[in-house]
Amino acid sequence: MDFPSVPRTGFYNYGRIAQKHRMDLGLVFTDSTISGDGSNDIGRFFVTGHFDETNGECSWTKAYIGGHDVFYGGFSEGKGIWGLWELPNESGGLHIRPRETNKANRIMKGRKSRRQ
């Protein structure tokens, strides 16, 4: 399983409600630990947790600055992580993936490779 330490983006939702809420994260995966920070429509947060490269499972806590904690569990699939979040009275799904470069960066990379 591959857990690259790159900027990530994704979404979470509430229960069976399909509306996606965006989140952006900076996560570091090293020595079976996850650390980082991020933000979403609720606020800024810190992330701490663990991952298992053998089976692709991961779990972490998202702690909002001055607020509550949210517990996550998921698994790596391709470059992304799918999973569930949980609070005492609520839960839902999530998906995060490496943030893609924007169109301008892709064009510049293509130009550089043609010059070489």
C-alpha cells in the first residue's frame, strides 16, 4: 500500500446525505504514523493517527482548534483513502486523495519535457 506524504483534498458527508463538504489537508505518513493539519467548512484542525502499509488500513483523530475531536477509520485504495468518521451522535463517509496540480502546472511540465 502507498501512503504518500503530499497535500490532499477531499470531502466528507453526513450519514446518507449526498452533499459533499470539501476539506484540504497536509498529511505526513512516516513510520506508521499520520500527522498533519487542514481545514474545512467547520474550521482548522490537526490530525494524528496510525496507518498499516501491509493491509492499507488507517485511523486518525481530527482535532479542531478550540473545538471537538472527530474519529476516522479508512483504507487506502489507489492513491486515495476511503473511510468513515464518527462522533458520539453522528457519522458519515469521507474520501481524500492527493491534490492534483492545476492545469497551468500540467502545461508547464509538458513544455519542459518537450524541450529536453
